[in-house]
Amino acid sequence: MNYPEFNVSVPVVFGRGAIAALGERVKELGCKKALCVYEKGVEGAGISDKALASLKAAGVEYATFNGVISDPTDAVVDAAAAAAKAAGADVFIGIGGGSSMDTAKAAAIAFETGKAAKEFILARPITINIKTPVVLVPTTAGTGSEVTAVAIISIPEVNGKWSVFTNTTLAVLDPELTFTLPKRETANTGLDALAHATEAMTTINHNIHSDLFGEAATRKIAKWLKIAYSEPSNTEARTEMMLAANFAGFAFNNPITHVGHASADAFSVKFHTPHGYNCAISLPEALALVAPELPGQAKLIAEALGIKLNGSESGEKLGALIADNIRQLMRDVEIKSLKELGYSRSDITALAHEVAQNHLSDFSPVKITDEVAEALLGRIYDTYQ
Ligand SMILES: [Fe+2]
């Protein structure tokens, strides 16, 4: 028999200024030298300096790798693993958005196993448990990667994004690290978190645990994303959004996501548009597609979004209401349409086969054939203009 599996084993240190505790917590793990993995934007915002200062204060030696890029590739992972080897590191610290944290996770596997990233990432779906500690410090309120087992890595030679699953050690969640996040990234990453929460609640593997965290995340995002977007220094909004993204990470860790993220992956590979944007643009129609199959779940999401219901709505009606609500939120945070970005309808529908073939589509309660995917992509294009 199949029983749902809840995995909430990652400790989370949370609070304004929590980055100051990073060094002591790493020291408690018994680690001597850290490799800090991040992107240049994190460095430019002065965030990596805060992490390094905390390590220094605790007497933990460190080396740095600042070569993370958006949609990190296997070559970036291999370079980070080589940097750890050269430095004699015994712990990885990923600091940044999903790209930095996923690079740290995958690099720790490459470091410990001695394998090239491509070798183990292409052997999907695969879980590789490791002994090397991995500490994760998010600097956006979106990915939730600090508490999920998954690392998503691009393999350019097969033109795709692939997943590897592993264990991590600790998350340090400091809302102050998001205070300088630009408005566009605030909007994109916040909607990515909403996609994690609501897709998790509507995969074939949704469960009471994903409902609990998914609902809480959805309520917070519905209330606070617009405020975090329009008032970037609103401390309460930043704190609530960081918690929301973290809760959404817990929500999707086991049930994963479905066709919204499958579409987003196809857009990422083809257009290199940001993951959060791709998830946002795909989400309303992805939820409208599956709502008739899971009307009870759709009702939970609609209520969490604050939609007034009379209790007699069909799954189809609930799906339409949810899609309208999310599209309004997207307008509120000035998400551009695919047309505004210069893509034609046929650019989008041409990705149907990739969407249908993506492993995330297997978690959709509606079977995603090429035809279903093509119709979905057409609606994604048409309904948000
Ligand atoms: Fe995502």
C-alpha cells in the first residue's frame, strides 16, 4: 500500500538577524572549513559578507565560490565541488535563491561521491544521501529550497532541467536578508512560493501535511505579497513572506509540484525567463485544469486566497475563481504577459511535448498528453494579456 510520507526533519533557525548565528551553528556541527556558495548578486548586495563575518566570529575557516548562475548547470556544480576539494572544506553553505542553494546541494554530492554532476543527475529520479553537511541560507522569499530535498540542475547538452534528491542539515532563515531584494524578484519569487503551495495541494500525492503548510503559505502570500512589493522596507511583510516561502517548501517537499512547474521548466529551457515568472504565468491555468478533479482541494485553496464562497461551487467554478484571483494578484505586482515579453502564441504552444514529457506532469491529477498540454499552453497565453 502507498502511505503518504511527511518529511520535516530539517531544523530551521528563524528570525531577524539570524545570520549572526550561522557561524556558531556550523561550529556545532563539528565543521572546520566551509565552502560558501553564492552568486555575484548576493555578493554585490553585501549578504555574503554577513555570512562570512558570522563564520569568522565563530572561528570557522571558509573559502568562497561565487560562480553560481541562474538555472545552474552541471559544470557550475562540478566547479563548486572542485573548489571545496581544493580548499579542504568539510561543509557546504549555500547562500542565495534556489540557484545557489541547489548548487550547494548538488556540489556536496559531487564532492562526496567523486562523481561528475552529469553522471548522477541524469540517472533520474535519484536520491543520494550524503554525510557532508549542507547548510542553506535563503536570500529570497520564494524557492523554499532550504527545506526541500530537491536540487534542480540544467544539463545544457540534453537541453533540460533535471532533479536530484538529497538530505540537508540546517536552514538559517533571516528576513533581513530579503530587505534589499529588488521589486521584480520580490514579485516573481513570491508567486513561485504560491505555486509551490497550491500545486503541492493539488498533486496526486497531496496529503494533510501539504494541506497544512500549503494553506498557511497561501494565506500569507495572499495577504502580504502586494505589501512586500509596494513597500520593500515593510519588515512585517518581508518576514511573513519569508515564512510563507519556507512553509511552501515544506508543503511541496513530498507531494512535489505538477503541470504549472512543468510548463515553467519548458519556458526556462527555451526562453531563459526567470523561474518565478514562469511559475506565475503558468499557475492560474494549471490550477483551473486540475480543480474539477480535486474540488475539495480547490475549495481549500480558494478559501486560503480569501475568495468568498457560497459552498455550492463546482470544481470547475472554483478553478475559474482561483485563476481570476491569482491573475489579479499578478496584475497587482505588475507581472508582464508573455505577449508583452514578445512571445507569440505559437512560441508557447510549440512547447507542448516538452511539458507533457516533464516528470512533474506525472504528478498532475489530469493526464498531461501532448494535446492537453497544447491546449493548456494556449490558455496560459490567452487568459493573461
Ligand atoms: Fe518553483
